[in-house]
Amino acid sequence: MLHSTLRVRVNPKSARNQVVALKDGVLHLKLTAPPVEGAANKACAEFLAHVLGLRKSQINLMSGDKSREKVFCIENVSQESLDRLVQELIVKL
């Protein structure tokens, strides 16, 4: 099965959901969801699906359940394709 990983740093309880930057291979996001009972994790996966043009079911949290630093497994997308999608996001900033 084809899959890749994406490292993310989340800043919860922000005014709006947005991609902030890509620093040292980590995608920085701001999310409106609070870090309570997995709400930010779910919001993060949904937001990533939206901005990357993927299905929610393709994005699964691998580590960082209770941390701002998270690693997501992206299914059915090569690492090269994922890196290109992330770069396209950053160019739009």
C-alpha cells in the first residue's frame, strides 16, 4: 500500500483555520478548534484533507495525539506527490 508522512505543528484556538508556513519540513497550521478531547486532531485532519484536495479517510494521525507536533500518515499518495502538494500550498501564501 502506498503511503507517506506529513509532520505538522498545530496552533489551536486561533481566529481562523490557515496554513502558516513550512519550516524545516514541518507544516505549521492555525486551527480554530480547541485542544480538547481530540477536537484539534480531528479538525487538523479535516483541514489537511481540504487544503491538500484529499479525502478525509486518507489522512490518519500516527503520533502526537496530545502534542502540538503531529505526524500524519497520508494513504494512497507518494511522498513525492505529497511534498509537491505542500509546496503548492506554501507558494499560495
